[in-house]
Amino acid sequence: MAIEVDVMKKVPVREQEPKVRATNFDEVCLGYNQEEAQAEATRCLNCKNARCVAGCPVSINIPAFIAAVKDGEFKKASEIIGESSALPAVCGRVCPQESQCEGQCVRGIKGEAVSIGKLERFVADWARENGVKPVVNAEKKGKKVAVIGSGPSGLTCAGDLAKLGYDVTIFEALHKAGGVLVYGIPEFRLPKDKVVQPEVDNVKALGVKIETDVVIGKGTTIDSLLTEEGFDAVYVGSGAGLPRFMGIPGEQALGVYSANEFLTRNNLMKAYRDDYDTPIARGKKVVVVGGGNVAMDAARTALRLGAEVHVVYRRSEAELPARVEEVHHAKEEGIIFDLLQNPVEILEDENGWVRGIKIIKMELGEPDESGRRRPVEVEGSEYEIECDTVIMSLGTSPNPLISSTTKGLEINRKKCIVADETTGATSKEAVYAGGDAVTGAATVILAMGAGKAAAKGIDEFLSTH
Amino acid sequence: MFKILKAEMLCENICQQIVEAPRIAHSCLPGQFVIVRADETSERIPLTISDYDREKGTVTITLQIIGASSMKIAQYKTGDSFADIVGPLGKPSELCTDPIEEVRKKRVLFVGGGLGTAPVYPQVKWCKENGVEFDVVIGTKCKDTLIMEKEFEDVAGEHYFLTTDDGSYKHKGMVTSVMDELIAEGRHYDLCVAIGPMIMMKFAAKTSLAAGIPTIVSMNPIMVDGTGMCGACRLVVGDEVKFACVDGPEFDASKVDFDSAMKRMALYKTEEGRAYLAAKEGDTHHGGCGHCS
């Protein structure tokens, strides 16, 4: 049966019912099927001067792949995406399309933008299910590049370099490749075995070697890679670093986690599954502090582990840094948002466990340097929320392992690695960097964009050296 | 996969394994640790390196069986392989990274208790090989729980002082009583390195600091990734939050908040604590995870 398309609106995407999905870790969004994807593709105006492409950090030829979807040529669509992106099934799921490609879509001026992200996801899933593999036909360059970190940035850089004919080895500190895609983003947004692993395998199929369990900056350093191990260039995509805490009393109490720890236990170590050994706190009442995407992931994970979950954020809903879709999903699932509120103390019971959190109400004052109105405490408004788990999701500060062991690598005031935006070049010859290690915590797609730019920068460097 | 070249029980509940890990063996130094994941479903367990052989490409790990996860690792015998071992992690002991001529001017007092005996060993061995003077005090519950006696006799000889809590072997008493005696004899120390159970480190440090000896302890908090990402291993050191995996594991004992660290550990260590955890953390807690030695 043909799907009726209202050109002003996206073809709706099927999702698990909120009440059902709040109790499982299966993927929330079910994605388009063939008919839905083809119907949605008809909404694309195939603009000559496609603004969506300019909005994409890796410049996917969006109108071309959507036209192929409309014609039912899904393999061709996947090849078009593959020219620009190594991780389409990931990006189709976790990119903030509303502020990138879809944010630029002409359809969005009067109605809803074309559902570019869901179409990308459909194409990538179709390609995987139909065994479409990336093709490599580059001539070998006979030069070796080391990539540090197997997250989105490292995988993209490695994939692009391999396509150009370089001999690429990725070094990953953890036991599994994927970086934030495996330890950070939960299964219900990004299935690990179904989506992440096949995309990692696709990068390997391009000839990229991945060595897990190797921490660069400890023992093996960037300098030893360049001198002893014969690499001609290094790309640092080591990601964000140590979690920030608030510095309020009680933060050492048992039951206080960083979002990174909570999510790593659950996602990488699969603590939610009975057949894995790693424990996790299944709180009854959990308070998540922070309003970013990571906070939403932590909150929705805690909810699925059986808790009543409150998100405490010091500004108002308009300032929530999380994607609108994530906030919407979280609300649907029953997460309670305590906005314009800020913790001042974590309360402990006699055994040192969290028993509650003291909160002060806030109001918005004058705009600060970020342009957002600065939250100010409302005097005398403190109150207590009873809870047994607190998850701090306040961002991260850069990991010192690489910067402290690499001579001549410049870092900035925030301790992020300084790198050229267009080439990824650092202050040290033959060393390039990108992703969260350079920008501080940002998004998967921006990290991929940086990996892509650096692959180009490295190719130019190695072509002349 | 990382092959175990030799596995043996050193006493009833402490096992030692020599593991083939060339990258780690190539560069590790005393004071550093590794993380072991026995198989796909296992936890990541941090374990201090208790010896290494650069030529053979091996590292030695020593662990105490406390609960399910440490039991699982201990069941790996000679010829078996671990899924993962990653390292070296943490900062090396400052003894091994400070300028050697400065270090040679120092006399070091090493104190090891229980399982802490094992990580003290590579530091003692390093001092011996590099001509740094030292005494080493090892304490254990009783004769049956003593480990690595031969190794210490070989490297420390007459500078090796052994004590048992119950007096079943050699000196009777806690490590602090031997420390008191050595200090009272007029032996001079410029540095004390104490590694063992939190409570032992707290009191050993109290003794050495009272005698005016700068003291280093090795902290062993809960960890997940061990590379500076999860923040599980945070400690209060001198009113600052530090991460044992990247800032440690060795810290200036005069700045460590032992009581806060102990409170965190106690729950994982005692039966009562574990039962409490089981109630709090539900069926995902498996009772003792090797974090609590």
C-alpha cells in the first residue's frame, strides 16, 4: 500500500512505545522500512545549491543519495554516502541533524525538513543487511600512519587514509574498538553488535589494523611510534578525558558516579546483563546532574535499570544542551526534569551511602559570555530530594596521558591539544589531532569531520615528505 | 590473547601468574599496574605489577582471592590465556623516575603488608640493582599467609625484616612495631614507601610521618577503564580530587584522606559490607570483585 505523503511533514518513523522501551535496552527508534524511506525521499527538492551538504561536517552528497533512495537504488545510495562517511549507520542515529543538514533544509522553512538522518540510517542498515561492503582499490603508498583511539574521529581518519593507500594501525586503550560509540552511547540509541561492530569491521575491511589494549602515552609514546615503530605520521583522536565533579560536600559518598563510569559499566562492560560480571548500582531513586546528551543517556539508562530518575539542571529547558529529540524521548519515558535547580550538597547515611541531595533553586539573570542567561541562586530556596544514587554529568577535562608524554605538543589553556582546524596539524611535525582531544567534549559527527580533515592534512604532508 | 606462562598459588588465597605481554614488559616500571579482563564477560580488574622481565616479555601479577572475579582470574592456569591485559598504567614510583644521583643519596624504608608484599618487591629489586640503600619490613597474619620470602631474602638479605601478627614466624607484631624498633635503633630514612591494606598504610604512615620521614602510599581504589576516563578511582588528596589511575596510584601519605578512602573500600571488603552492597546494588553485585584486596 502506498504511503500518503504530506510534503510539509516528515514521514513518521516507528518507535518502541515509551512504556515498553522504558523497561528494555532495545533500540528506541525502529527506523524507516523501504516504502517509508522511498516516500520520505520524494520530499527532497534536489536543490542545485544544496544547503544541507554545507551543513554536514563530512559533506555527504545528500541530494544525490536521497535521489537514489527515491529510485530504489539503495546500493548506489550507500556508495554515495560511503564516499564521505565511514560510519553512516552510526551518524544516521546519533548526529544532531536538526542543527546540521536538516537545519539547513529548504523544506524546513515552511514545514518540516526532509528526514535526512533517518534516510541515511535506512541506507546504511540496508547496505549492512544486504552485505554491501566498502571497496578499496587504492594503490599502496608504502607509508605507515598510527591512529590513537578507535572512536568516531580515529575510525574516520583511519578509513580515509586506508582508502588513499596508507598502511594504518589504530591503537585502542580499551579492550574493544569504537571509543564513545561502545562505552558512552547506550545500546537503546546505538546497538553495539548490530550497528557499531559492523561499521568497525567495515573500516577493518579497508585494510586498517586495530590493536586493542594499548595505551599510548604509557610505555608506548608518540615519539616511540615515530622513531622505534617506523610510523610516518600519527593522528591523535584520543577523545575527551576525566569527568568533572562539582566540588560540593558529599561527592565522595558511595553511590555518586560520574556519567562516564555509570555508562561505561553499563555499555562497555554490559552490567545490565546477568551474564556479565561487572556490577552497577540499580538505584531506586536516581538524580542526574547536568543537561547534556550524556546526562540524557545516563538518565535513560538508570530508568531502564528500574529507577525513578530526576534530571537536575541549573538553567531552564531552553538552555538544555541535549538534543531536542533526546529530551523528548526522556520525557516520554518518564524522566522528571527539575530545571533551574542546582545541587549544593550530597547527603550521606551512616554507612557513607547517598541518602539525598540538597538543591537550591535558580533564576536566570543577565547573559554570560556564552550568550546564555546566567543562572543565579534564589536565596533561601534550598530543599532536599531523597535519593540513593547521584550521577554527575558535567562534562570532562582533557586526559593528560598524551600531552604530558609528547615533547613539543602544544596544549591550550583548557589543556586541549592545539590543532589546525583545516589540516589537523599540531605544533609537532608529523603529529595531527582532532575530535574531543582538541575541542573538548563535542559530538560524534564533529569528531568525524576533524578525522576527515586530518586524513587530508596527513596525506598532503606525507605526499611532500 | 595473553598467555600465562606460569601460574601458582603462593598461599591459600594468593595466586601469582607470569603473563606474556611484551608491550607492557618493554616499558613498565615499579609502581605501575595493569588491568586484566579474564574473558568476554569478566570485569576489568586493576592489579599491581609485581615483577617483569623485559627480555622474556613477561609481567607478573599477584592477586588475592576475595570474590567471584578474583576467583575467576585465579582459576587461569599455566598455558591458559587472558582475553585482555592492558598497561603499564599509572605513574611509576618516583624512585625510578627522579634523577638517580638524587635517589642514591636517600635511604628508603619499604613497608609491605599482606598482598602489598608483592608490589613492594619490584621497587626493592630496583633499588638493589641501582645501588639505593634500603630496609624492608614485611608483615603478614601468620606463617601460612607469608608470600615471596625467598625473593626478598635474595634481594634484601639482612635488610629484610619479617613480622607476623600472631608470632607464628619470626618477629611477632604489626609492621609498625618493627618500624618503631628500626627507627629507635637510630637507623636513618629519607623516604618510606608503604603498600598494603588501607588500614596498614594509614598506621604505617602515621608512624613514619611522626618520625619525620616523607611517606608514599599506593592506593588501590575501584577502577573501570584505568586510563583516565571513568572517574571511579577518585580520591581526596590534599583537599583535591585526584584520580588514582592517572595521578597515582602512589600518593604523598600526609595528604591522603585515609578515612574517606577506607569508608569507600570497607563496603567492598567485609562480609557485612558486601551484604549491604548486595542489598543496595541488587543482583548485579557479585560479592567481592578483587578491588578490595
